[in-house]
Amino acid sequence: MRTPERRKAVSIGRPQASLRIDELGLTLAEAKTLLSGLQARITDVQIRDITQHSNPAPAAIDCGN
């Protein structure tokens, strides 16, 4: 079993001094940014895993030509 990796996928910055109770949670734009970053990272890891664990392409077949 592979050891889990930790990487920063996305960062959402807000000025902390201005946070109010009605500003807690994510805005729709922030949620979309977060989801997009996560999807890109997951896709990268899946592609890496598939290419590392797949069989190499078979050698060309010599047809005697």
C-alpha cells in the first residue's frame, strides 16, 4: 500500500481582519476554485499511477520486411 501524499492543491486567501460570522464558509467562486484544483490534482495522481503500473507497449513485431 502506498504512503499517502500531502500537497497543497489550492489556496483561498481572505483578509482575516474582515471576517464576520456571515462570511464563514465558502463562496460559490471559492468552492469552484477548490473543486477544480482538487480534480486537477487527483487526475495528475491517477495518470501517474496508471503510467507507472501499466505494462510497457509491446515491441514491434518483425514481419520479415
